[in-house]
Amino acid sequence: MTTTNDQPILSREARKKVIDRTNWICVVVDAIAFVIKIVVGVSVKSPALIADAMHSLSDLAADVPLIILAKVSHHDADAEHPYGHARFETLGTVMLGGLLLAVAAGIAYESIHLFFADTRPEPSIAALITILIALALKEGLFHYALFQSRRARSPLLAANAWHARSDSLSSLVVLVGVVATILGYPTVEIIAAVGVAGLIGHMGITLTWNALQDLVDRGVAPEQQQAFVNVLASVPGVKDVHMLRTRMMGPSIFIDAHIQVGGYLSVSEGHQINEWALRSIKEKFSDVTDVTLHIDHEPDLPDTESAPLAPLRPAIENLLYERDIRGYDSLNIHYHQQQTTLELTVLPEQSVEGWQAKCDAIVREVPWVNAITLSTRLHTTDRSER
């Protein structure tokens, strides 16, 4: 998939209007196609045309729940759906695919039954004209709905567009069958009806499978993931991007990733880099709805879940207190590969006699202390290192 679009980005309200209007146009076109196909199909006793009419009826039957689901998908996030309701669009696509499969099975059964019957379709110019009209209607609807789906970035509209295309393709197959009947080969029309069932079934399987993949958190294509990595890595201060994952939710993409920054940055600077990274990727990719970034100060280590963790500030302060290092002005702690570097700052008038020896002893004896630096506000004294 791609995240760039030649169409202007629609606001949420404009997107909702496009989807609603397109769905209602689908209802009107599907109703017209069904009526003309079923009336002519029954009157001339054309099995392929009747089968095609049932396909149009399935389109019409699918339009109403799709309209409802499209409306629900635009509801704001709430306590029960903190990520919004966009997946109701995907659910509608699953329903659409299942309906197509059911219609395909019914048409195939009736066509095979008719193949072994004694009667054969009669040639009909009326059936031929009807198919041409229906073909023009549904092909036009396909192009219109597909255009609007790209404007609105709606997978549900795209599915409905391809649903219309499947109807026009089935009409094309029926057209071949009707022409064959007029030329004196009525069995071809029955075979054409089976071909219609095959086309509908294939489209149903494709729509259902793709929608189910989105429901189970399918990510975007590898090249799109790399594009996300490139944008994040271009932010000043970001040293590396890794563990990037994506998932689809309707028209939206959700991203989480780790970004590595300098190990000795202040918390506020690391947070600011994070903010720039978030804004950069959302400005570059309009279909990215949510980004969660984990800030790393060093490369992730393997098997970190089982490795012992260096202690937090209370344990470190307690260690210093037990070693009679007390009354310092501030303590900065830096972690690297589950070891610590401690920076102790004291006031100029404070006596630190004996502290250097005590710090050296801590570095020698405590495995998770790598170094201790003693400094005052005016100058830096000796540094104890392993």
C-alpha cells in the first residue's frame, strides 16, 4: 500500500460526507440494475441474466448494513473503544465478502442443476440489451466509487467499488452467454452463469481474506515501513530506529517504534526529540493516526527480560548512605548496559575528605557501579573509575 495520495486530504467531516454520498449512490444504481435484470431475465427465461440479477440483489442487500457500519466507524473514541471505531469499516468488508460467497454458492448450484435439466435458454435480444445497460451502469459505478474511496482513504468504499466491478465482470460473462444463445449455443449461457458464480466467489474470498488480515493487525508493506524509519531517522538527535511495528485500523495506520538518542541527554531534551519525531511522521504521512515511540539511550540488549537490572535511585542513595557518603548537593545517575555511572555534586564549602577512597571502594566492590565522579559547582575533582 501507499500513504501518499494525489487527492487533497479531506477533513474528517468531509470524508464522512463522501462515504455517505457514495454509499447511497451505490444503493440507487444497484436497485436499478437489479430491477431491469430480474424483470427481463424472468420474462425471457434467461438463467445467466437471472443469476446476474441475484448478484445485483446481493449488492443491494449489502449496501444497507455497509451504510450503517460506515456511520458507526466515524464515531469518536470512547471508554470501550479507546482507539476509535474505524474497524467497523473492516467488519463491513468481511460481511460483504461473506455475502458474495453465499451468492456464488447459490448461483453455482442453480446453474449446475439447470445444466442437467431438459430445458435450455431461449435466444433474446432483450436480454442482450439489458446486459449492455447493466454493464455500463456497474462499470461506471465502479470507477466512481473507486475514485471516491481514494479521496476518502476508505477501504470499505474500495471494497464496495470492487464489489460493483465484480458485478460488471459477471455481466460481461453473461453477455458472452447471451450472445452464444442467440447464435444457437444455449448451453454456453448456463456455463456462463457458472462462470459468474466463480467470479463472485473469487471476489468474496479476496475481500474477506484481506479484511480479516486487517482485523488481526496486519502491518503495512516492508517498503512503507522503511519509509517510516527514514523519516524518524532524519530527526536531529535520533541515532537509530528499531523495533518498528505497524498495524492497520480501517483507513488509519498505527505505529510503535524504538528510537535511540544520546545516553547523556537530559530528560527534557530526549522528550523534545520524541516530539519532533512524532510531528515529522504525522506531517509526512496523512494516514498515520497514532505513533507511540519508546526512547532508548543505548542499543537494546538481547535477553533483557532475564538479565538483572541495575537498581533505581532509592537503592543507590541507600548504598551511598551506608558507605558514609552523605550530604551531597545532587546525584545524577547514568545507565549503560545495566551498569551505572554516578555523578556526585557537592557545594564549594563542603568537606569531602575521604570520599574519593570510599568511591574507589564502591567501584571495586559493587558490580553494577562502573564509575563515580565527584565535582563541585566550581571545578571537578578526581574521578574514580574501574
